[in-house]
Amino acid sequence: MCGIVGYIGSKSAVDILLNGLTSLEYRGYDSAGIAVCIDNQVELYKAEGKLQNLKDIVSAQKTHIEKSSIGIGHIRWATHGAPTTANAHPHSCNCGKVAVVHNGIIENYKELREKLEKQGCTFRSQTDTETVAHLVASKYAVTKDLTEAVRLATKEIEGAYALCIIHQDVKNTIVATRRNAPLLVGIGDNEFYLASDVPAIIEHTKKAMYLDDNEIVTLTPNSLLYIDSDNNKLTPKIEILPWEPVALSKMGYKHFMLKEIHEQPDVVRNVLSGKLRAIDENVRLDEVTLNQDKLKVLNRIQIVACGTSLHAAMIGKYIIEDLCGIPVDVEPASEFIYRRTITDKNTLVIGVSQSGETADTITAVRQAKALGSHILIVTNRPDSTMAREADSLVPVNAGIEVSVAATKSYMAQVISFYLLAIYLAERASKRVETNDLNKLKHELIVLPQKIEEILAHKEGIQACAKKFANAKDFIFIARGINFATALEGALKLKEISYINATGYTAGELKHGPIAMLDESMPVLSILMNGKVYEKILSNSEEAKARNARMIALTNSTDSKLDDLFESIIRIPDIDEMISPALAIVPLQLLAYYIAEFLGKDVDQPRNLAKSVTVE
Ligand code: AGP
């Protein structure tokens, strides 16, 4: 969701900006723009739609634009105002001397706009961001100091922002600041980069510093001034970024999503590595700081998350309750934050987030922290806001995920929940026999080979995708621990193919959804050997009796299934408790092949953003 890139140094800025924006494309956007400074004039270039439209505009004037060695760039995911060129960032003020790019939402923009209009400012867009450009310009007119102008402007702004600002009267300078939206400064030799995420700068430098809320940085090619909102000087905390540029290559796959699905066997191995060292050793989670005193008083777990992370959380609930006997509630973060919750110091609150930057989840864990709960974050980004504010951390180590549709990060979250549940069972509960825990550990260790087996035999899934690609709707049914798999399978399909797909607990089908069944409706039953196998089989019979087109995803070799199901996707046998980690793989592939067959933009589906940094 929105992406920022900035550069100041001695190189030409334009390619750095455009390449940086290209590497942020995965976040989801609908317009793009850059601002550069040439012959002491700020110039803006903007386009609606794909970044290629902006690249075409820029390439027509490349020899002129490449003269600038300073610039800021942006991809916008529309919140206030349609995705038009006028609403694209950067935004400017009346005199055109200021350029601003912004991620986040200025909540009091209406009041600010009214005030600024009364002072003579003319607005050219419907965005909240344009108020910042006018506000900074008006502060600069008084202070003649860009850092001070930005500092004073942020005192009047309410909401969330990462901002990069240039002013043509303040040569070779970028001022940047943030509140509740990520921003980092990449450090090179007599040059600096700014970005809302690592991929935008990683090919240039691995040295960087993250800004915290309300901090301001003023960059020139050879100086960095770092202050807080009260004008106190701060000392930069420089970190080495963990990412490898190779993560951003498709490595021969047609789409990042397909590459990321194929990375899952190694992702499982990575998550287990160092944490599950031997079957007869306790699971180690080095960054979990729950000591025995805290564990003794722990009487409840509350998990908050959104989207795919919420589905991983549902599996987490199931496993923790089963292995530890501790009651676990799971709630979408966006619901949790708008009701009276009853978390307290005896509640462990777990936030799950691939990006660690999802606004609703950040707000939810902050609220719980204020009520005294211990906050544990399960995230793929140990450098994120959530991770940095956590009491305990479970880094899921999936590596950078580029495709908007989460696949390998979901796998890593699910595996992390198995480890967390076993960790808690080994320390806080003696409910499950050591032998049974050891069996689960064994199943986790052999899981990568089973995923590899599915990936090596994708033809059946491809054929099934082709057969059902023209369906208008899709129903996924499951029971027990795999209900979350049904929801996640349906989410993957709707996200990238735009087919209306819904997951139901199979037992609920006859309480309403069965009314929708006829010969045009595919129903995919997730039928794993175990406690609920026979039950789902009967629910599938009920659906078949209403002429639905039946598909089975199963680890059963039962030949009776051949009569009931039009298509059968078979997967290797696996313990029911671990089965969600295996069953999701063919569903990711099914969604992928259907979307690809329909010619959809698999890695960047319409309207979606990778990291939803606004509420
Ligand atoms: C997953 O395919 C989606 N892109 C989306 O549901 C995502 O899981 C959700 O926005 C939460 O993001 P997070 O894990 O980064 O917090």
C-alpha cells in the first residue's frame, strides 16, 4: 500500500527512483509519480495506472530529467480521491516550490484544508496529502528553515504518515519524517536513500537506519541531521539489512507467487532450523521472553490479525488449545480495536502479521499493551514496527514475499504456531504426553518432503484448474482444524482470480449455503483422514445430491471417493493436526492456475495492497 523512494547524492536520481518504485510495485498501487530538482526548479512527473505509464512519460524527457541528483518518488494506493493523475503524488503548494510524497492518512485534513484555503491556498487534488504541501510551504515562508517548517507542520497534523519533502529554495536537501507508517534511510558514500520498505534500496546499500515515530531526518549528500519532534538531536542507530537482492528475482518462474509457492519446502526447513533441533529436545524460541512466573499466571491467549494471517491464527488457536488447554480467542484486528476488550496482564496477546506494518493489527496490540498484556508478535519482518514494539518475537523467516497474495509467509506462520504451541506445551502444560509431542515434531520434520511431492506432481491440479476456471462461484468446505484451510483456499482464489469463493464449515452447509447449490456450483471438500473425515464425507454426499460439482482434496486412498467426486486432488498421508500445512499447497496452486488461465495479474491483483498501512 503506497510506496516511497527518495535519493540524494551525486548520481542521477531518476533511475534510482523508478527502479525503487518498481521493487515496491508488489505493495499494490494505482498511480505513480516523482519529483526532481533541475536548474533550481522542482519538477513533477505523474501518471495514473501502472508504473510503466510514468516510465513512458519520463523516458520521453530522459536527458533532461536525468540531470537531477535529488528526487522523491511514490506509488499511490488511493484512499482520498480517485486514482487519477491529479491525485497522484508528489503534491505541491501554490508556488510549486515544495514537493511532498506521503504514505498514510492525514485524519484532520478537512480542517487543515479549510484553514489553508482561507489563507489563499488553491488545492488541485482531492487528497489529504496536498494539505501537507501547503502547510509546509506556509511554515517555510515564516521560518526559512525546511526542517523547522516540517517539524512545525507535523505538530498540526493528526493521523499516520511517512513523508519526504523537498523545497526548491533549499538546495540539495530532503526532509523526512514518520508517525505510524514505516520509513528507513539507506546510507551510502556521500549519498542517502529513503524508502518505505527495504526492496527499494537493497541493491544500493545494506546500511540503513529506521526512523521511529515523530523523528525527523534532514539529508544532504554529505550530512544527516536527526532530531525528535522537540528539536533534540538524536544519534543514528545504523543497522545492516538482512535482505539479499536475489529475493527480488523471479528465478525463472512466470510469477513471484509461483516461485514463492515452490519455496515452501525450504521455508519450513528455515522455520524449524535452530528452533526444533532434535525430536527429544525442547523447542527453542530465543526471542520469547515469557518466563515461568508469567507462564504460571497466563490464563488466556488472544490472537489478533488480518486476512491470511488471521487464518494462520485460527490454526494457532486450534493447536494451542489442543496441546496446552489454554483458552484462545482469535479476532480480526479491525474488530478487536472497536469494542471493549477484556485483555489484562494475565492474557498473552499474539499479533500475527507478515509485514508487521498492518495498521489494524498495530493498533490492536498497542491497545492490549496499554492494558498490561504481554505482546508476542509472529512476523516475517523482524525489522517492522510491530516487531520493534513487541515483548516477545517469533520471526517466521519466510524471506521477502513479493506477490500480494501471501503463500510462503502463511506456511511460515502456521509452522511457527506449531512450534509455539509445542513450546508452551513443554513449559506451561503437561497435558500432552511427550511421545505425542515427539510424533508431531517428527511430522514437522518430514513435512518439506511431502510438500515437494505435491510440487513435483502439479499436473492434476492444473487440469482441475482448467476444468473449473470458468466457474462464477466456488465453495470450500472443511471441518475442525482445516476450516481455516477452507477459508484461506477461498481467499487465495478470490484475491487473484476475482471468482466469488467462500469457505464454510461443512456442517453449516445445510443451514443455509446449500440453497445455492446446483449443477454450476463447484464444491471443494477438504477431506483429511482423522476425526472428521466421515462427517465431511456425508456433507459432501449432501452437496452431491443437490447436483453440485464435487472436488476432493484428500490424503485418503479410498476408492469410494471416485464415484462421489468429479475431480480428486490427492496429497501424501499426514497426521490430521499437521494437515493444514500440507493441504494449503494444492489450494494455492489451484488458485494460481485458475488466475493464470483467466489471464489475471497474479502478482498484483486489482485493488489490493501487500501491506495495509491504513485502518
Ligand atoms: C493475503 O493474501 C492478503 N494479501 C492479505 O489478506 C494479508 O494477509 C492481510 O492484509 C494481512 O497482512 P499482514 O499479514 O502483513 O498483516
